[in-house]
Amino acid sequence: MRYLFLCVAILSACLGSITVSQAQEDFAPAMEAYREGRFGEALKLAKPLAEKGNVAAQLMLGSIYNNGEGVAPDTDEAARWLAKAADQGDAGAQYALGMMHEYGGVSKPRPEEARRLFTAAANQGHLAAQAELGMMYAAGRGGPQDLPEAASWFGKAAAKGNANGQYYLGTLYASGRGMPEDLGEAARLFTLAADQGHPMANFQLGLMLQDGIGVTKNPAAAITRFRTAAERGVSGAQTSLGFAYLGGDGVEKNDTLAAKWFAEAAMRGDALAQDRLARLYFLGQGVTRDLTAALLWQTLAEEGGVTDETLKNAMEPEITPEIRAKVAEEIRKLEAGAGAPAP
């Protein structure tokens, strides 16, 4: 999922690394063309400069080839130009190229190269690179796992307001990994990241507010956090909203909205949401009663590891061979890559 933001990361690196003095000199016409969307002209103007070692032009070519701006997308060509800028010590290029190696944006991604590049950028104070480097140390990717080192890099990024650094440092405090457990500090860091719109921080903070863990219990505030995360596609938050509407916890009970949010999470593969959606279809609660949909979602939930014998036994007398055949066909389509079923 994070790779979906790579194009933006590279474009930001490109624009952010170009200084005023560079833009006022030979590179200015290329920059003007790029900003006006005249990408073919920008490429023509920037390439000779890039070949002479102009870092700003190299960054621009990296963005153009990666994003397919006026040319066919070519991530390997993008990486080649970013590498030239990275070799000259440009932190933005080091970060962007590190992202490509870490998340598969090149034909031969190498985690150890991603760690090297993130380290180079992080040591120059690049906040996003510091957070990424922390994740690599936490996961043991590209080198040995080192949780205290991960915490150190998360802390550097968090102290400067980086939302990823704040969120991941919060997860270490919450779990007691790499440092003593401190739920209050975890909640504080999640709040800082969540207030910047970080989806997972909003979800985790919602869970803490819902149960009064590390913060004062506040179901209504939890709903606000869940909704922010749910609208950004966090399936756990969507499931949590479904349960909240189903039980009237922190929000007015509403079976229709419960079904809506369970469906959103179910389509993203959340097995618990699939099971609850199956129940709603079987009961006709918040949705029109539909035994085929009920069996489909119950089957998917079971495949995802959620067994619901009560629901299964209740449905059994009403499931006809025709319904089973329809569901089997839907499952076959899903396995063939047809995508999630419609709610």
C-alpha cells in the first residue's frame, strides 16, 4: 500500500530538492515547463543538464520517468537518474530511490540497498527517511533487527513532527518493544500523528479511547477517530465502526450504517467483518435479507479463519443446492481474480 504513494514521494523529492539559485539558472526553463505540464519540453530541456550532473535535472527526470509524465513509465530509467542524484548526496533522491528498492519500484529491488540509502538520507535529517529506516530496523529488513535503533530513528523523526515517526514510535511504547511499555506516551504519540491525518494512528487512538487504555475512556471521541481512519480505507476501523453502530456504542444505534461499514471492511478481506455482514444478511438486519449473500460472506469469513457455528447451524436448513451452487461460482470467480464481491 505504501508503494502507492511512491510517485508522490519522488515528485516531492524532485520539487523539494530544487533550490531557488538552481531554478534561476540554466534549469529555470525546464522547471517552468514541468510546472506547466509541458513534460515533453521539460524532458528535452532537462536531459542535457542532467547528463552534465545537474542534480535538479536528474531529480526531474526521475519523476518524469517514474510517473510517466509525457513518456511511457519506466521505473528502471527513473531509478538510474535518481541514483545519479543520490550519488551526489541529494537526500531527496536517496529517499526516493530507497523507496523504490524497499517497495518494489525497480526490476531488482534490494532491501539492503534501501537501508543504505535511507541511512544516507536520514543522516542528513530527512524525516521521512528516518521513519523508513526505523521501520527497516524494527522489521529486520535489509540487515539485522535492532529495536532500540528503530526507536532512536523514530524518535528523531517524531521530534520534528513526522507523523510516521510518531505513529511507529507509539507502537513501540504500546507494545513495550525496544523500550519500556508506556501506554500514556503511546496515546500521546498516536494523538500527534492522528491529528495530522495518519490513518493507522487514528485507528489505534480510537481503540484506546474506546476502552480507556492510556487515556480517559471516551466512546464518542473513539467514533471520530474510527471514522477518520475508516474513510481512509483502514479495515479495522471500518469493522470497529460497524460494531459501534450495531451496538450504539458512542453513537446512535443504526443497523444500516453498521451493515455499510461491515461491508466496506468485508470487501477488504476483514474476516470478522465478513462474518458480521453474513449475520446481517441472514437476519435481514440493516440490509434486505439475502441467503446467498449470507452464505457467501460466511464462507469467506470461514476461509479467513473466523468460524461461526451458531450462524452456520442457523442457516443450514434454508440453504438450497441452488444457493450453494451460486456461492461456489462466486468463490471460483474470486479465486480467479475477479475482485471482491459486491455487498
